[in-house]
Amino acid sequence: MNSSHLRTSLSELHNELVTLSSVDEKSRSALATLKDDIEAILDNSQDDLTQYHSSLSNSLTSAVRSFEVSHPTFTTTLNNVISTLNNLGI
């Protein structure tokens, strides 16, 4: 698995993220952080994504906790991105 697969997964996640509705203020803040982290990666043309590991990992973990009950499809996509990161060794 390579970074292009991660970028594809992040693009899918980003598309789902911008369409989420009915979230509380705490969740909205977590989404904003996650959205910023994803956009930073997608805007970066470098193949080395390890510099984003800590920030993205924290954002993803927080988002999973916030949305696992209320938005199961979104949580599935989050878990796919986490798996991709793990497969890349990030």
C-alpha cells in the first residue's frame, strides 16, 4: 500500500466530512481540525506523509469516538483511513 492509496482514502473521507450535518459544537470543532489536517496532506505534493502522523492520528481517533454512534458510515471511512495509515507504517 502506498501514499497514493492514502490520498485516495483521505479524499473520500474529506468528501464525506464536508457533507456531514447535525453535529454538535464539540464535534464540529473536531471535524474542523480533521478537515484542516486532511487538506494539508492533500495539498502537499510530497510522498513522505510521516510528518502528519501525530496530528492526523489524534484527529482521526477523536473523530471516531465522536461519531461512532451518530454517523456509522463516516466512522467506517475513518477506520479505513486509520487502517491505511497502519499499513503504511505511519
